[in-house]
Amino acid sequence: MCGPILFSIFSFMAIELLVLIELGGALGGFNTIFLVLFSGALGLYVAQNQGLESVRRMQTQGVVPTSADVLEGPLLIAAALCLLIPGFVTDGVGVILLIPPLRRFIARRIVARFGGGPGDRPGGQPTEDETVIVVKRRRKS
């Protein structure tokens, strides 16, 4: 079980290193390092702004957000992590996740694959076979 996972991780690291070496040879060492650092800083800035915009949009809609809407937050975190990891392959993945239409498409595909929640149905209401538990908290006097 652990063998294929380790093989995938090491293969990905080797590809990332190979791309860095090739681009370093073509662009020069300083330019390559600058691009890696710049893409990380720019990615974090864009991810932060889009994350705040995503939260504001969900708060102002006034309806139960769909699972795809909720999944956009973790996808933005994944984009920021990809941009922080040094390398151009992960930067490419991070940039793809930062583009809102592509991120929504990926979120919808994930929800379609694994199922959704109550907000994915018309009206945002649970179906008859779902149990909704409402918890009210009492304040201590």
C-alpha cells in the first residue's frame, strides 16, 4: 500500500527537480530562483484575496451554499500550498486552482464524484430520508 504512494511522491519530486534544472539552465540560476519566490508571493496574495471574496459571496447570498461553493475554500488553500512549494509544476497546478472558472469546474467534478449536501438540491432543503439535528445552546446564568 505504501509502495505506490512513495513511488508517486518520489516521481513527482524528480519531475519537479528536472523542470527546475532545465529552466535554470535556460533562464539562469538567479532568474529561476526569482521566479520561484515571486510566484509563491504572488500566489499567496491572490489566494488570500480570492478566499476573502469567496467568503463574502457566500455570506451575502442568503441561501445554503452548495457543496461546490464550500469546496472552493479548501481548493484555494491547496492552490496556496502548491504555489508555496518550490517548483514550476506545482506552480502550474496552483495557478490552475486560482482561476475561478476552473476552480468551480474542479469543485463541481469533485462533488459529482463523491456526492453533495443539502445545499445542492433545489431550495437548499434536506430530503425526507435525511435527518437534520438542530442544537440549541443554553446560556449559563
